[in-house]
Amino acid sequence: MKTILFVCTGNTCRSSMAEALFKDFVEREKHDLGDIKIISAGTNAIKGDRASFPSIEIMGEKGISLENHKAQPLTKELIDEADLILTMTTNHKGAVLDIAPEAKEKLYTLKEYVNNGEKLNDILDEMNGIYKKIEVKKQQFMMENQKKLKELRDKREALLGELENIDEEVRRIEGDFRETIREYEEELGSLKARVPEMDILDPFGQPLNAYRQSARDIEEALQKLLKKYIKK
């Protein structure tokens, strides 16, 4: 018997749907796949959790029931049992390898596997090699430039401290100025309170009440205009 294991995080959405769909494909299309077992699990699954309601609904639209699905956590036993492990993301692959590094040769993301996974694995291995080379270069560069970088950071901190002092001095001077004109501002405030508002509120992009307020303001102004003309 060949066992295929689908893996996601909680085993209540993606991997549960993958399991159900693939079972349906195998049964409905009558593929000659021999004796095959299809299971799913989650890297952070809570044992016994039901499938999510959206997943149940989506599968239901396809005539597939997830009502009886019970989530199960990913274990080494499940990994060892599987002949092929298909994860939903690259991070899930990492979680599998954390449990069982020896599973590397039968482990793929679902998309990776259906797009010639062996070749992609070679590419990913080559990419990881390059990342390691970059990290070595980075460490070497940091060591060679450590002194200069420290000098620049210290200089930056000093300049930031000086700028903070300058900002504080500017705020103090501005505060002194506002204090000198406080009496005049109070007089202006009293005079402004006696001046009627000359603008009609612009309601664009505002709630419906803003439109109502503008309409009322316009109506009041037009009523005054009408009275003025009547007096003439």
C-alpha cells in the first residue's frame, strides 16, 4: 500500500480539503493507482478539531463532505508511514524536516511536486548553497568593516543627540514667543467669536449627516436672502 500524506498547519482547511479532494478524484475517476491510502495532518493541529466551516461549505458545493473530518497533529509515525509527503507551503516542509530530517527524499510542497519536484529540489539546494555563501561573505564583510561601522554608528548617535538638543531649544524659543503674544491671541479669540461663520460645510466624502447640515445652512441663507429682497 502506498500512503500519501498532505500537510498544512491546523489540518482543518487546506490539507483536509486536499485529502478529501484527492480521495474523490481517485474514487470518481477510477484511476489505476493500486492500493493507496490518503491522509492529512497539521504541524500545529489540535487532535479532533473539525474542518473549518468555510472548508465544509466549499467542499459541500462539490458534493464532498468534510463533516466527519477530525484533525490530527503531524507526528514522526505519520511521516515514517508516508511514501510521499505533500505540504501546502515551504514552511510546512521545514516543520516536517524538524521532526524527521531523513524524510527529505519523499517531501515536497504540493505545487513543487506537480511541477517536477525533483528538479525544483535541485534548484532549491543550489539556492541554499548560494545563501550560505552570501552569509559567509556578510560575516567576513562585517568583521573587516566592524571598526568603521562602529565609528559611523557612534557619530550618528552623537548627531542625533545634538539634533534633539537643537529641537528642544527651538521648542523653548517658540514657547517664549507664544507667551509674549498670548494677550493678543486672547483678544483675537474674543473678536472671532463675534464673527458669524461665512462658509457652507463641504460634505464631500463625509457621512450623510454632513450633507444634511450643508442643506440646512444653505436653506437658512436663502431664507435670509429672500427676506432681504422682500424688504426692498
